[in-house]
Amino acid sequence: MPTRRLAAEQLNKIRALAAFSPDALSSIAYANQEIYLGLVVAGAAGLAYSWPIALAIVGLLAVLALSYAQTIPAYPSGGGSYTVARENLGSTLGLIAAAALLIDYTLTAAVSLTAGVAAIASAFPELWPHRVTLSLVLLVVIALANLRGLRESGTLMAIPVYFFLISYLGMLAVGAVRAMLEGPSSLAAAAPPPTAPLTTFLLMHTFASGCTALTGVEAISNGVPAFREPQIKNAVRTLGVMAVLMGLLFVASIGLTQYFAAIAGPQETILSALARRIVGHGAAYIAVQAGTLAVLAVAANTSFAGFPRLASVLARDRYLPHQFAHLGDRLVYSNGMGVLAALTGVLIVIFSGDSHALIPLFAVGVFLAFTLSQAGMVVHWIRARGPGWRTKATINGLGALTTATALLIIGVSKFLEGAWIVMLLIPVMMLGFHAVRNHYREVARELTLKGLPPSLKPMPQPRVVLPVSGVHRGVVEALRYARSISDRVTAVYVETQPGDADRIRREWESWGQGVPLVVVQSPYRSIIGPFLDFLDETDREHNDGTLATVIMPEFVPARWWQNLLHNQTAWLLRLALTFRRHRQGQVRAIVDVPYHLRE
Amino acid sequence: MPTRRLAAEQLNKIRALAAFSPDALSSIAYANQEIYLGLVVAGAAGLAYSWPIALAIVGLLAVLALSYAQTIPAYPSGGGSYTVARENLGSTLGLIAAAALLIDYTLTAAVSLTAGVAAIASAFPELWPHRVTLSLVLLVVIALANLRGLRESGTLMAIPVYFFLISYLGMLAVGAVRAMLEGPSSLAAAAPPPTAPLTTFLLMHTFASGCTALTGVEAISNGVPAFREPQIKNAVRTLGVMAVLMGLLFVASIGLTQYFAAIAGPQETILSALARRIVGHGAAYIAVQAGTLAVLAVAANTSFAGFPRLASVLARDRYLPHQFAHLGDRLVYSNGMGVLAALTGVLIVIFSGDSHALIPLFAVGVFLAFTLSQAGMVVHWIRARGPGWRTKATINGLGALTTATALLIIGVSKFLEGAWIVMLLIPVMMLGFHAVRNHYREVARELTLKGLPPSLKPMPQPRVVLPVSGVHRGVVEALRYARSISDRVTAVYVETQPGDADRIRREWESWGQGVPLVVVQSPYRSIIGPFLDFLDETDREHNDGTLATVIMPEFVPARWWQNLLHNQTAWLLRLALTFRRHRQGQVRAIVDVPYHLRE
């Protein structure tokens, strides 16, 4: 696709909502589950706190949405928390935000896929033991869909997102009607007996897990350039719609769960239990579970949009390898997607496809990035001092304060369960960022032509060494090529069976084109070691500041499988040469001279 | 290790028995299991046939052992069924035997490992769900032990083999004493109710499965060259000892199983049930199970000796890629072992680590090879007509007849259960053998120097194309190298962002050493496609029967991880060039000119 068609790839609001909101909307699935699992251990008394905790989280959501609505017009070129933190708080805090975001994109994909599979396995219990496999299959499907390009993803992803919204809102509506007709159920009667006391720590812990409901709020502010014009207005409006939907789905689900005193079985999610309670076991129930799976699967798409985008920004700033910066032929960031898919797959396998086990790692990074981003916005307004800057700074300051408080609660209450992994990983990633940047800076310094005399002395013809395994047409052609590039050619034969060299020497008389043949003995039947020793020796003898060029005669067979029948020694020799030139700190040119086999 | 030390690597009889008999001795484990599983469906009436079936199989064993004892002096250089069948029955039947043997070596490894794991998982039921993983771990351990060399294997393997023999014979002795003291138990009381009628087909089917007890009898005749002098005498004696041990272990186990009416639980082997019946649950029971696991694990060793040996013979006859013919530096056939390990791993995974599922594939190949080998020996004696040739031919004829009968029974009764896979695989493998041989013959014809004039016209200097990504020291050095091998150099820059080329052109003025720079437009931001198109075009224009040589400037960083930061485009370009030169049926030399980065 030509560069000029880039603009046409941008998204309208309907598609943008489908592309950027699934993470935010679908997080109710695992957040509800976490709140339920956190409180059920304290029995009915614990579960009675579902509603207050949900309200606290929705309060957080309102603050965050307002905060991010201010970020969009201030930073219309995207980049999100990393850009905001870097520009206003300096590169170190910016990189902390970037590391946190990269981790979170990966965890979003892993948690969404595993939670989605749990939703459908709640409906079909025979799938429960195969959750890891199913999650991995879904991951591959999503990754391939994304590699096909952003617009196709937009269309492809819109259907399941709206299917989820309709089926889920429908269920909630039915639930509201039934709630009015039937009245509340008794939690005390339904809840299992408590196995842990109801402590402040338990409530904090549950609140911390429930905060994962807010993941994805920032996605739109990272992706403003993907919106159609007027970009800012469209992005802010989409953010507003998304936040209202998130809040509605979350409080309505939690409220109905508590009102109906829904309790989940051992191989079931709490949302599945709620859906069963409201619409029974039939097609409507299956539709809700399938919709939940669909939106969660699509939520991984947020990561497949965000991760490569952020990696590309970091790569352009030279903190990541520059292949992450390249747009592929199809306008997608293929390398970033590949890395994301691989990391997500590893997480799914390590954590046995269990989203509950992944959550403690998840929340830390999200709230770290939130806090840094909001704090950066406060500095931004103080510096910019545009109209109404005090109000704007206050709103973002409130956002920073609340997310920092949540971060503290999460860090303390989840530390041993996995938050420590992320706290350890972030400094390690920062070391990596700096190592990459230092290396590129050093290479640029080494490669500069400043100080080099423009008229360099021409290089003399290279010394050329040709390993021969026998005397045949392939070798004769390689020898002709060698002589065409240099007058200083030596052929080398490694003798592994005593006496073999005599025949080779005789044949070389006729076919050697006057090039000297050196025979190297190999009492241990290895070909590669003695040949490398010969190279070292001849380089030492000449001592002209260069290493001899090696010609690698290679057979190119007519059919692919015939490669298995040729060139093994050549491949091993090439591998050995690659390592050898590293070790010596010197470089050696290698020439592949192929001989084409017709059959 | 120098070639002259090869002789010292040969094995004495104690070690040879340990190296070549484990397959034969250990096959009682799965053969007993198959006889039990085959008959138990018919209840007590079925299990009463255990003893007659065992006797029939021991009769077969006696005939086979006598037959193979005649093969050893006739073919002291090894090669077994393949050599014998090929020399006496022609190459087609020889290759059938070879294909059958390669399949059987692989199945021996897979069946032995899975049966061994079943033995230890009978003692520790918590291991039962992890049989696949355990089998794979064992496979890796055995493969690595073998890659360390034959002699080390001999010593390493002798300990578990003799541990098994002592513990198992001890258990049988205790069993014999208890049998005399206690008298027989009632099968009718112990056996579960029949679920299938006792038919002739069921007995044939069970006999066919039980015949797997005979696997491994041929191993010694394949491996005569590994014995110490006097090789033939030592090999024949070792075969005799092995056959007597096999028969003793087999009939004694089956006899005691029936005498004590031992019945296995659902997650237990019949040998485990027998051992529990005789020695209880204590240390002695664990020792027997561990010994069974040990000898079965070591049985895979028979394959790791036999498979690479046969592959090497086939490779020397040019039916397999010649890398199977090479002795590695450590006197082991590493390539053959690698292939065997990979195939075995695949079988274990596909068949879920269940030896019972693998057995139907196993027996066909074994008896096919037996029959061809014995039939070949008959022809051998008729042709040789040495002293006593009539007796010898009769013995081998009897062997051929009985094994052919068994083969027929196995083929018919096991066809649908998996024997068909082997029957299909053998012709496929033969096609492969012939394809390899034809290819090598054709290549030899193409490579011959006959008819080529000894004084060839020298090749002109190659046209050289140097792709440049920018103007820096690395490119300047690559350009100097290019000019040192040819006066016909062209540099090519692919412009992905309109306008970039202007800067490159200006810099090239100063640093281009007078070499022309061609700028190629890339509206789609791909670098590789336009560059390949340029190559095609320049080759068409020159039309001199050669393709331009491509110089690949390459960074060699100081530390390995820095490779991730460089050369991606170069690698992709090289990959594309490799495929392109295949498609065109023409060849292109590629020169890697590395630039060493100091940091």
C-alpha cells in the first residue's frame, strides 16, 4: 500500500470504539471475578461489600476519564503515558511509564484471553481442562488477524464488540426487570461459610484486584492519530461513550450479582453464575457467555494496536531495536506484534491459563502508568498556563492522587502474590532501554566518516582460501570464480582417511588451474577444526592486517528436499566461521559460490 | 579420538550383553501386559490361555535364536536383516527389511520408554497422569548418554541391566517357593466378569501382541563388529545366554501370573500386580518396578546402537543422505541418534505415552524383518553349499516359515488397530530410498569432469552490486572490498521516503570512490522487493550468462545480544536471495563483508 493511502486507513468513531474500547469494556469480566473471589472467602458478610467496592472503583473511573479527556487535546499525536511523562517529568520517569505500559499490554492480552476462555468454559465444562490450549489458539487467531492490517481489524473486531454490548445489556435489562418483580435474594442463605475473617486488608486486597476494571481507559489517548478528522473531538467523544458504558456495565453487574446473591461453582465464573440466574441455561445464556469470550478476545486487539505503536515510539527514540520502528509493507507493526504474541503465549503457559493468577502482576503497571501520566499532565498545565489551567491542573492532580493511592494499595496488598515480579522487571527493562540507546550512540560514533581521509588507499586483492572436498565440476567452477576475484588463491583439502589425499593431488594436477593445493591432516576425522587451524596459521604468516576470504562452494539443488542431501559440512563450517570471527575481534569475508544442480 | 583407537572401543561379553540384550529381555514387560490385556476381556476362561500362548511364543523364540545363531558366522560384519535379505533376495526385499528395521528401532525406543514409565507409575500412582512428560525426559537422558559414546554407554548401561536381572530373578525365585507352599489361586474367583466372548480371533490377536516378546533377538547379529575377538564365538555365546534368559523370564512370569491369578488394577501393569502378589508393597516391590523401568529405559539403548548403525549402512549404499554415514568425532553416529530421538519423541506424544496403543504398529515390522532375514539365509546356504548346508537351510527355513506364519496372524488381527500404518509407511520409505539414490547418482553424473576441457577459459571479473542503507564507515569499507575484487561495481540505494536520496547522493559524491550509485524508488516502503527487481533488471541488461554478485555489508557486534540490534534487512535480503536463485534455476554468488563494531 503506498504511503499516500495512510490517511484512508484511519478509523471512524464506530470502528474506533470497537478497536480501542474492548479492553476497557471487557475488564468487567475479570474485575467482577476478582471482587467475587476476594470477598467470598469471608462469606456473606464479605460479599455484602461488593457494591461499596464497585462504587469506589466507578468513582476512580470518573476521575480517570476526565483526566484522560484532557490529555487527548494536549497530546494529539499519541504516545500516551510515555510521551506525557517523558516530556513533563523527564526521560527516567517516562521510561518507567513505558516499561509499565509494555508489561501491561502483554498482560492485557494474556488476562483477556484466559478470562474469555473461562467464560465459554463455564458454559461448556468439558472445555475447562483445555483452557491453556484454547487460549493459545485464540492468541494465534488474533495475532494473524492483526497482522492483516488495522482497517480489516477494525471491521472484523466491530462485530463481536457490538454483539457483546447488545447481549450483555439485554441480560442486564432482563435482570433489572426480574429484580423489580422478584425482590432481593438472601446472601446469608446462598453464600458458602466463611473460611477467612473479614479484615481491612481483605477489603483493600479486593479493591486492588477490582481496580483491574479500569485497564484500557488510556488506550484512546495513545491512539489519537488513528481517528478520523476532527481527531481530537472524535477521540474525546469516544472516550466519553466508553467511560459511561464501562461504568454502567460494571455497577449493574455487581449490583445484580449482590441483589440476586449469585454464587459461582468451582468451574465457573461469577458472571456465568449471574447470567444463569437471570436468563437460565438456554440460548440467551450461551449468547452472553459467547459475547463475553468475543469481547475479551477482541480486547487483546487493544494490545495488538498499542504495544507495537509504543514500541515504535521507543524505537524511534532509540530505546528499542530499530526494527520496531519500521512500518511493514502492510502498514502494521509486524515485529512488535510478533514479540507481543510470543510474550503473551509464554505468560499463558507459565500461569496455566488462569487469569486469577495473572491479576496481581497486572494492576501494578496499569496504575503506575496512570499515576505518571496524570502527574505529567499537572506539570504540563503549570508550564503551559493556557486558559483555565488551574482547573485543568486540579483535575489531573486529583487523577494523579487517586491513582497513586490505588497504586500504593495494590503494591502493598499484592506484593507477594506477583506484584514484585513487575517491580523487579521495570528496572531491568530500563537497563535494557539504556543499553540499546548507548549501543546505537556508540555505533553512530564508530561509523561516522568525520576524520576519515576521503581518498582511501585501495584495498589489495584479498587472499582467497577454497576448501575442497574432492575434484568435481562444482569445485572447478568455484575455483574459476575464486580466480576471477583474486590472483592469490589457495585450495585446501582436509584428509580424514590416510591416503585419500594422493588421489586428490593427482586430479588437482589436471584440474587445479595452477592454484596451489594444501593438504591438512586430520587424525580425528573432523574437517572443520583442522580447516580453521589452517586459516589461523595462514593469517598469522601473512600478518597483513586482513583475514583471508573463504570461498564456500555450495550446491543449489533443483528441489527443496534435496538440500537435506547436501552442504552439511559447508553449513557447519559457516557456523564455526561466524563464531570464530567474533572471538578474534577480527573480520573475515565469506563468499558463497553456488553450483546449480539440474536434477 | 584417533582412528587407531577404534578397536579399543569394542565390547567384552558382559558389556555386550548389557548393550544388546535389554530390548530382548525387557520385552517381557510389554508382552506380558499385552497377553493379559488381550485375554482379560474374556474373563477367567480367557486368562487360562496365558500359559499355552506363552509356550507357543517360547517355541518361536527357540527357532529364532537357532536361526540367528547361524546368521552370525555367515555375516560377521553385521548389518543384520538388511544385509542378509539384500545379498540373497535382491535389493528390493533388502530395502523392505531395512525400512521395517528402521521403523522397529524407533518403536522399540517408544514402547520401551512408555512401558518403563508405566512400571514405575504402577508403584507411584501420582505419576500416572505425567507419563508422557516422564517418557520424554527419559528419552532425552538416554539420547544424551548415547551421544557421549558407545563404551561409556556400555558401562553406564550394564548396571541397570544386571540390577533388573537380579531383582527380577529374585522375585521369580520367591514366587516359585511361595507357589510350592501355597498352591494355586482360583482364576474364576479373581478375574473380572467377561466383556467379550472367547473366540479364535481373540486368541490369535493375543498371540500376535505377545509376539512382541521376541523383539530384540536380532540385535546381536546386527552388532557383531562391536564384540571383542573372537567376535563370532563371543557373539553366538552372548546370543545363547540372552535367549535362555528371555525364555526363562517370560514363561516364569506368565506361569506365576496365572498360578496366583494375579489381576491388575486400572492404573497398573500386570507385572506390577504379580510383583505385589509375590513380595508385597515394600522395598522389594519398589526394587522390581525400578529394575523394570531401568531395563526398559536401557532397551531404548538397543535402538540407539542399531538405528544409527543401519542408517550408516544404508547411507553408504546411498539410500540415505550421506551425513548418516559419517562417524562423528566421538565415534558415534550423532545424526542417526538425533533423528531417532526426534521420531521417538513424536511417537510418544502422538500415542499419549501409552505402549498398548503402539504395540499394533510394532509387531508387523519386527516379524517382516525376521521373515526376510531367515528366508535370505535359506538362499545363502543353498548358494554356499558348505558342510552341513542342508541342516542349516532347514533350520533357517523353519525360522522363515514360523515367523511368516506369525507375521500373517499379526497383519490380519492387528490391521485396523495400526498395522496398516506400517504397511503404508514401508513403501513410502522405499520411494524415499530410491529418490535419494537417484539424486546422488544424477549429481555424480552432473559433477563428473569427464568431457570437460582441462584448460577452461578464465571467468571475467564478476559484476558486483552493493546495497547501501546510508553512507558510513561500514559501507565505505564494504565498497573498498568490492573494488578489490572487481572493477565493475554498482552501489544501489532503495529510497523509501521521498527526498532521502538527495542527501545520500551528496554524500556519495565525497565517499563513493568513483563507483556509480543507482537510486531505486520504493513507493511501498519495502526495501527487498525493489532491490531484487533491480538485480533482475541489471542481469537482463547484461545478459552475459552470469548473475551479478551481491555484496552484503554486515555488522559484527562485540556482544551477542547486539546482533538483535543490527542486520535485520540484510538477513531478510539474504533469505529472499536464497529463494530467488532457486526459482530462476540460476546461481548468484553472495559475499558477506563484515564490519567489526568495537563496542
